[in-house]
Amino acid sequence: MLLTNDLDNGTADIYDAALPDGRIVTLEPGQSVKDWAKHFKGTPLVIDFGGFVESRVIEAAEIADITVVPLSYQSTADLMPAVKTITALEPYTDNILILVNNTAPEHVNDLIAVLSSRFPNLPVQVVSHSRYISRLADDGLTVFELAEL
């Protein structure tokens, strides 16, 4: 099951091909994560905020098995929102994973060093930069369609 507040940027479309019909719930502004999540107790659940930082992120982290904070790094300006999000989440969960994605290879090692120094107890994973990532949105392809190319 996927809960998302992604009303416009296409994240729900990416997941659509991977999940059976009826398994995506789009949260409207003001809808509670906990209200929806209790209906799916015992069902694997992904909550994706589509890159938007909002108060429900903490609500989701409190009930999540793991909270993934993605970071697509091009400059220091990209680093700061992720750092602020992680810092805000730390009082509510110990299960945070930092996911570096869509980042040029020459930045990855330095970025991992900075993140590991600032957050020594959090795992950092890297999804290598690939021209295929942009095709998800630019070409409207799903992950499965890209795999067939």
C-alpha cells in the first residue's frame, strides 16, 4: 500500500505500475497519516511525501519501520533540506536511512563523508546517478518499462 501527498509531481504514477489496483491512496491536505495507516494495519505500507516537507512527515516516521530521507545533491543548497529533515525526525525515530540518489559520481564520496560525520549512527545508501532516473518523469515511463529498454 502506498500513501502519498503527491498530487502533482508524478510519484504516484511511478508506483502505479508496481502496485496492484487500489493500493495507492493520495492524501489530501489535512488528512491524517495515522487515520489512513490504521486501515492497512498488517499490510506493507509505503508513505511517500513526494519531496514535500510537512508536519505529517513526523507523524509518518512515528509509525514507520524505517524512514527514508532522499537526497539528490547538486550543491550545498540541496544538502540543507535533508539535514533539517533528519534533524527534525531524530527525536521521533531511530530508524532513518539516508538515500543519496541522482547525484554525480564525483560528489558521492565527499557527501557520504559529510553525512557520516554529521549523522554517525545513520546508514547512508547510494543509488548511482543514471540517465534512466530522469526518464521516469521526462518520458513518463515506469521502473518496469525502463528495465525493458
